[in-house]
Amino acid sequence: MSTETLSKSNNKDITEYELQILQRAEVALRCAPFTTKLFADMATQGVNLRAIAGNDGIKNQYLTNPTSLIIAENALLWLIQVGVLRREVDGQGITDSFRLTPMGHLLLNKWRSQPRFPIASLGDRLQNFWAQIQISRFL
């Protein structure tokens, strides 16, 4: 195989790979219990975990349904793994605050005008669950 052919096939693979990453991130966002308001706030500042979960999350309009601290944190950690979020760091180390990554900004711009992300289908939920299992096998 010539170098030119190899280069073309690698570019195609990279583009398809990037598309799969974006699609997985979109599905993860649709399956998460969060509103677009949370991500809009994360685009400008770090948002603390305690402000996201429980009654505060409902009061701040960050959640679609009441969610416990552990469930909210697990959903946020999954969004970190798929590349949508990152944890904030201060002089002491990692904090309990979260911010958007560049991919998170890209996806937020797609749905910013809506109060919530599109509702996940059963297929989306199964795909998201399967992706979590596949990634956790390698951790």
C-alpha cells in the first residue's frame, strides 16, 4: 500500500473515529439527568457538585428530576470520561466543581436554545449503558 493511500485511509479512520466520539458524547448528554442551564453555567464558571445534586439542583434548574449526590456525581464522571466535562483544579488540587471542555462547548451550542437536551430513546439508553460497561472494563 502506498503512503498516499495509507494517509487517505488514516484520515478517513480519524474522521469516523471523531464522529463516533461526538455521537457517544451526545448520547451521554441526552441520557444524563441535567438541563442545558447547568451546561450554560459551566461554560462561564465552575459549578460545585452540591449545587447540582438534590434539592439545590432542582432549585437551580440544573436537574430534570431530583437526583441524589452519588447519582449526580456518577453522571458527571461519565461526562468527564466521554470528554464533555472536566474537573476544576485550584492551588490545593482537584475541586468539586465542574466545567465544560471544548467538546462540551460544541455540544452546548447545538442545544443552547432548548431548556433541556432531547429525550433519550431506549436505544440511546442501551447504547450509553453499553459504552459505560465497555470503558469500565479497561479501568
